[in-house]
Amino acid sequence: QVKDEITLAQIMIYPSLTEAHKQDLINRLKKIKQDILAGESFESQARIYSEDEGSAANGGLYKNINKGQMVKPFEAADLNLQENEISDNVESEFGYHIIQLLK
């Protein structure tokens, strides 16, 4: 069942110009995800690493997101997550993200 409204958190890093820089960003997000799965909190990692000015200070939190409100790659990723699950890397026109579906 697709929820009409969700709450999620994200860690976003702005894209770089070269393929080497892009791969470095992807690897950094993979490491952040590994650290979270090993016990670090998503919220603290978002405060430290996220470059999204709209959510970093809040631990990456976005509340009451309605269907169609986020960019397509982001929304496609969060629709496939179970509650508290963390996505693999997601690329959007804004950068690279990992997403945790909170509810």
C-alpha cells in the first residue's frame, strides 16, 4: 500500500563535476550508510555530513511529505523502503542522497 504522506530523513551531498569526484561522493555515502548500520545514528550523520541546508540541522528530517512533492528519483527510492530502512545511493538533479523512511 502506498502511503499518501510520509516522514523521512536524508543525507545529501552536492554533485561534483568529474566522474572521479562523483565516485568519491558515492563511496562517502556508502561509508556513511555502513556507519549507520553499525550503530551510528542517522540523525547525527546527517548533521555532520549532509549538505542540504533545509534539513541538515534537523538531522535530515522532512516531515509530512506528500506524494509528488519530492523529485522523481527521490520519491521512487522512498516508495521502495520499509519503515526505518535506509536506501542505497540515490542520484537526483540536486545531488546524491541516502534516505531513511521514518514513517
